[in-house]
Amino acid sequence: MTPERLQYLFDRYISQEADEEEERELMDVVLQKQYQPALLAILQDHVKNTPPSAEPSNAAEKAMVAFLRADRRQKKAATGRRRRLWSAAAACIVLVLATAAFFKQQRMHIPAKELLVADVPAGHSGAVLTLGNGKQIVLDAAGNGELAEQGNTLIRKSGDVVSYVSSTGENRPVEYNTMTTPKGRQMSLVLADGSKVWLNAASSIRFPSAFTGDVRKVEVTGEVYFEVAHANDPQRKRRIPFIVAANGTTVVVLGTHFNINAYTDEPNITTTLLEGAVNVRKGSRQVHLSPGQQSVLTPDGQLTVNPHPNTEEIMAWKEGYFHFESTPLVTVLRQFSRWYDIDIVFQGKVPEEKFFAIVKCSNSLSTVLKVLQTTNVKFTIEEGANNTTGRKLIIK
């Protein structure tokens, strides 16, 4: 089937104009692994370009959810199973677009007024930069332009990017700086060698003001995405390796794009490779990653390779989205906690629901919580003192 035919069938179904034969053709395609990348691309494009005022029909909701559910399904399905797939999608799962109008107010588990009173705004650009001399610069409030000088490097800010640029003059000692994003903040950084770094909420990176010697090394916590620049050693006629230390793991890089998730509240430490090649080490154990693979370090010290991680879901944070595909509730809420700077409190047993959703991170908390609304999960938002700190999302 051609990409044009897939797009046609999708558009016909979304607009509720598809006849019975076209619906059957689309459902058959959804369950075929070879078409999943194209279907997901169509889905993601549709989600990102849907006007904020749109309220999709039940048919559109079913179609998009089914596409998500079909992704990475490897078993062939019978006709009866196809029917169960679509009915389960309609009954149990919701795909949330970037709008509060996506769902009707009466379907919420809690009154809209209660959410509006205690709503929490989305996070935004910002971080704290700690210089080698201990001085701290709050980047949220800092204007564009030159911020400071460290060694032979000028530190400049432009929008949500901080850059380290080599300057001329007398050689000065290299100093180590740390950029930290609190909960509800993200920031980008260009290191002195030209490598680009993106920090997710509640993350940090410690790095030198300039790279000298035969290795480039940084230390990170939380979640950080790298696009590493090539650097050559002319004397040894080799590339200078780039090393990332993250919560006991070491990632050795020659030049590549990859994401590290080393949050202490996540069960595993993962490194996901998009381009290039890396070696991931933990003590005497080591694995080699090729593009599209992921290393997984479990709490008991096992280091393995996941050959088929969902890179769209993993990298959604960098593109400004929450992206969940069969994601457990506790994992969803950990992401919400970091981005909205809110504590999660469970009253009673932790629900076992899993979720499928694509939601813009720019939405307020009340909008993204619509991910929970078609389940039995009930929740309230409780403000802290002075309506600024100690906010809690209580799951009942």
C-alpha cells in the first residue's frame, strides 16, 4: 500500500466519511507491522497540527488510539481480535490532544471549577548555573548576552540556550561549572567543544569551561540528551572520546546523538542511541549500542540491551510533548511531578492502569490530567502554603 493510500484512509476515517470497505482496509493495515512506522508518522503529524479548538469524534479517537496500540505488536490477529482491539481502545484508553476542549467537561472525575482553582501551570525554560567560584546565576531571570567568564571561555545566553565560547588572552585554569534544572524547568547548553546538551526537568550536568587533554568528560543526573561534536587529537591522529558519567554508569562516545535517563526515582538507568555508536559501562560489564538500541541497567546491576526501544516516546520531552504508549500510571505521574513541580500522593493501593496519550507539555496540569479521566482513577489537586510550594496531586 502506498503512503498516499494510507493518508487517504486515515483522513476518511477521521472525518467519518469512510465506508465499510475502507474501514476494513484501514483496520487490516493497522495490524500489519510493516505499516506501523508510516501510520505513526501520520498520527503524530495529525496530533501536532490539530487546531486547539478541535474536538475529535469518537471515531477519530478510536482510530488514533488503535494506531498507537498496534505499534510494536508482533503477533498476527484474527478478525475477532481486531474487533476486541478497537472496542478496548474506545472503552479504556484516551489520546489527549493539546487542548482542554478535547474532552467534554461532564466526563471529568472532578468538577472543572475545582481544577481551575488549584490548577498548575506548565514548566518553562530556566535553570541555575553554578560557576567554578561558587557564584550562582539564575537563568530564568538573566537577560540575553554575556553572563560571565570562566578561564578562557565566555558564557553567553540567547533565549533558552547557554553557550560557552573560547576567548583569546592569557591561558587561565579550567573551571568546572554545573547547570541544574529544578522541577518545572528545562534548558539547553552548548559546551566549549560545540557539543549540544538538553536538560530535562530536575536534571544537572557538571562540565569544564574548556576541554583539555585526551578526553572530554561530563557528569549528569536526571535526563539529558546529547549531540556530541567531533574533536580530533592531531598529535595522536585520533578522535578525542567524550565520556558521560551518570549515576554509576559510564557512556563512552566518539560522536553521536543519545539520551540518558538516570533519575533516581526511575527503576532503571537507560541510554538510548539515535545516531553514532557508544559503549555503556557499569563496573566490569560493558555493552555496545548501535543506532536505535538502548542499554538498561537494573537495580540489581544487570546491564542489558533493548534492541527495539520506542524512541518517539523516549525523545518526546525534547520535542515538547508527553508521549505514553502502554505506560504505567506511576511512570506517567513521575513525569508530571517533575514537569509541574508537584508531589504525588497515593491514598490506598496504587492503580495498575496503563495509558496511551500524546500531550503538549505547554498545557497546564488540569489539561494533561485528562489522560486519567476514562479510567477509575480519581484525583484532586491540593495547594501548598501561599499557593506556591508543597502542591500535591492526590490519587484516590
